Amino acid sequence: MCTLFFPSTLGCSAVKDGETMRRWISFFAYPVFFLLFVTVTVEIGSRLLLDEVDTPETVREMALARLLNSAVIGGVDAPLGMRLSPNVERTVHEGKLTYTVRTNSLGFRGREPAPRAAAEHRILFLGDSMVFGHGLGEEDTLPHRVERRLRTSVPGGVVYNGAISGMNTVQELAVALQLLPILAPDRVILGYFIGNDPLANTFSEVGDDGRVIFSDDDVGRLQTELDEHLRPLLPSVAFRSVALRYYVPRLRYLWSGREDVLDRSCELLSRIRDVCTQAGTRFSVVIIYPRDAVTGGLTSLLSGSRNVGRSLASRLQDQDMSVLDSGAFMDCDGADRRFYFPNDGHINAEGARALAVMITDQLILPGLNTAP
């Protein structure tokens, strides 16, 4: 009986094993088939509708500028790597934004340098378009808002705007070297923008003559690495259509959080602090975030820009540097609509006001009665 029963048991076992295998194949095959079907459908639709929108050449040409989120690539033959326009007043039209810019004799926005008055407390802001006030009239820019807030407690408060749209931290070091002897501020506040400063800092330097130098080799290496990441996406119209809008910005913040990139920014900020210390001036850093950091949901999660800011703030605090992480004023519902222009990544008038309150109340006023 045992001899007759054994083959029967073996046959049943083989049947069960075959059924189990088919179930596992079905379990994996259907999702794979569905994903393949959706991918092919989206690709066909993209080729019918978007074939002329983002060609491989277009993606390659625009990707680096999109990654850096800045026009500072290569620079121009000028000490700061960009040309200043002293003593001009012009109305700027960009998209739906219209605003007037007035520059002083040094080429910076705002008030004209003047001899220090008695009991004056002078502050110099450095930064890029977020501090410069892209899209804002002069009265709504961050430095002007800080001055108005400061004067409610310090009547002699005077604030200068030393920011220029598109600058990185290297260029802000060059501006500090230029303006500190002229303005002799009591405090320098640098607005570090997570949206474009980290990577742009890695391919520029201030020469011995104070001029900003851009390294073509470093830019080339960054371009090569970017090309390698984009190459698998370029054959697909569907992937090309989202590469510049979503994938490249994701790479921006992923690479901005690298150890070497953060180390470079910390090095530059330490050098600016040293320059300020030698001039008897306080130095502080305010970390400013892009709109995707406060949009919420999947956008903020995939962005990762808040992680970059937190990491940088922690490193600066370890170096005993005065730093204010502006993420706190963004932690509210609808922050992206309240504090940023629609269809634009810059802080609006309400955002500048909220940030000015934070800077004045948490950074400037508490330090007025303490030694630098």
C-alpha cells in the first residue's frame, strides 16, 4: 500500500506547486502588464500632443540653468561677475509682475550711502533676488520692511540693501569686501536662499584682486553629471515633458544636501563672518526657502529643500554662527499662497513683512545690548 500511495501523494504535491506558481505569476504579471499598458498609453499620447514641446536638445540646453535656478553661469567681465547700473530708475515688467527699481551711486537698490548720524544703528543686507525684492516696490522689500520695524524700537535704525538678483554666496563675499569699508555697518545680515545658492557656490571663487572667478571645469563636471542622469529619460517624450519641471528640481535639492556642497557654503559663510569680525561688525545668516518647501503634500516631500536648510542651519550653529532658519514663519496653512507670488517663486509683500518681523524681533533686537 505504501508503494501505491507514495506516487499519488507526489502527484498531488506537484499539482499544488504548479497552482501556487501560477498564482504568484498572476500576482506579479497583472500589475506589470497594467504598468506597461499605462506607460505605453502615456507615451503615445505624449508623442501626439507634446512632441514639439520639450525636444532632447531643449532639455539639454535648459537643464543646467534649471538645476542652478540662477542665471549665474560663467558670469561677465565685471568684479562681481555681473554688471551694476548706478543711478538708474526703471520700471520692470516680468510676466504679471510690474515694479520700479531705483539704484544708488554704487549700483545697489535703495538709499544713497551717507555719513553716519549720531546714535545710528546701521544694517547691511546681502543676498539675491529674495532680499533684492524681485517683484516688489522698494517700500515692500525685505530691507525696507526691516528698517520700518526696527525704527519702532530704535529710531536711529538705518538699513542698506546690498543684494542683487542672481548672486550666490561667493559674490556676496565680494560685495561684503566692497561695501564694508564704505558703509561701516553695525551688522551684516545675509539671506541664504536654498533655491539657488548651494550648487552655484561650488564653481566660483573670489580672486586675490576681489574679482569673482568662475571655473569652467567645475561647471563642465556638473553638466556632465546632469547629462548622465538625464540620458535615460531623453528618448521618451513623456519623461522629457516632466524632466525640467520635476526631475531636475529634485536633483537640485538632492545634490545641494551633499556633504561637499554644504561644506563649501559653510566655508564661504565663515569667510564672510571673518571679514565682518575684522571690521568690528556682527554677522548673521537668514536661511530663506523656495515656495516648494511650504506647498505641502507630495510637492514638499519630493522637493527636500527643507532638509537642506535644516542641515545647513545645524552646521552653522555648530560653528557658533548666528543663524535664523526662516522655516518657522512658513509653518502655516496656505503659506505658499500667502507669502509667495502666484506662478512665481519669489516672496511677495506679505512674505517680506512676515520675514522682516522674524528677523527684527528674533535676530536684531535681542542682540543690540550684547557685545559682538
